[in-house]
Amino acid sequence: MDRQSDWLNLSAAAALLGVHSSTLRAWADRGDLPTHRTPGKHRRFRRADIENWAASRREAFTSPGQLIVENVLGRTRLQMAEGRLAAAPWYQRLDEAHRRDLRETGRSQLRLLLGYLADEGSEPPVEVVTVGETYEQLGREAGLSFTETVEVFLYFRDFLYDSVVDVYQASGQRAAREWANMHRRIAAFTNAVLLALIAAHERRPRMAG
């Protein structure tokens, strides 16, 4: 019989890996990590399985980019499942087509961000303009106010920031200076998207006139 300390609950196992609980839940649901259920249907993870899997991922990844993506998507799935996102007034005003477009815009933003973080260039890619314009167009077509459209962008931006904080604060492998540089680059990227969104909104009256 295994000792009680050999088993971890969901939050403890997630803390050991340095990810959000929803991310670990998603990995377990995909079968990436073995998990066990208590009689009360709670998840339990064997400590050795978590440690071995963490070691294998450290060898597989040269950057935290993919981990960040999975963490963000895991958080989004959890929020959707718990109804928090669905409770947002602006989300209720989106039909399924616009919700699908919003998800695709978020994925495009993540892909661009990862490319930017992997590159040594100082300026965000020019494609961020398209992302910002897409946010503006999506909000306008869905009948959202400009404030609500910005809120949409900020909502998904916050998920990204939270995920980066989880990954970098939990990791002892990266120096504080490198973490600060990553934070600065993410801020530069998301600021560029927001400015493009604002510029697209400001062009609309002139284009209509």
C-alpha cells in the first residue's frame, strides 16, 4: 500500500508542475498523465508520475512557449465550463459564429506572440495590427460598444498574463532578469494589439464620412 504522502491532489500536483489546476486537469483528461479517483471521485496523482513527467517535459522544451499556450487554453476551458465567461454581458451578446471567430483570433494572437518571444527582434510583428483590427471588427459586427470590445481584448490578455506569471514564478530555472524581459516583451506585444484596435475604431467615423 502506497503511503499517503506519495499521492497528490489536483492543486498540489499542479503546484509541483508550476501550472494552473485547469491545465493539469486538461492534460489528465487527454491521458497525458495517469490519474486515479478516490471513492469520492476526487483526482489523485502519484508523486513519482508527476516528477517523472516534469523531467521529461524539461528535456522536451527549450522555451516555456508551449506550456504557456496550454496553460492559457486550460484556463479558458475552465472559465467556459464554470460559466464565468458565459456570464459576461458582452459574451452573451455574441452568437456562436462570433464566439468561434473570437477563439480563432485568440489562437492567432498566441501564435504571433510565441514567434515574437522566440525572436530577438525588438519590435512586435506587423501582424499585430491585423489582430487588433480583427478585435475591433468582431466587436462592431456583434453590436458591442467600443468599451465592451476593449473589455473582450483585456479579458483574453489577462489570461495570457496570468499564465506567464504561473509559469515563470513557479520555475526556478530562469533568472529574474530574463523573466522581466519576457514580461516587457509581452507588454509591448499586447500594447501594440490594443493600439491597433483603438486606431481601427478611430478610423471608422472618417471612413464613413
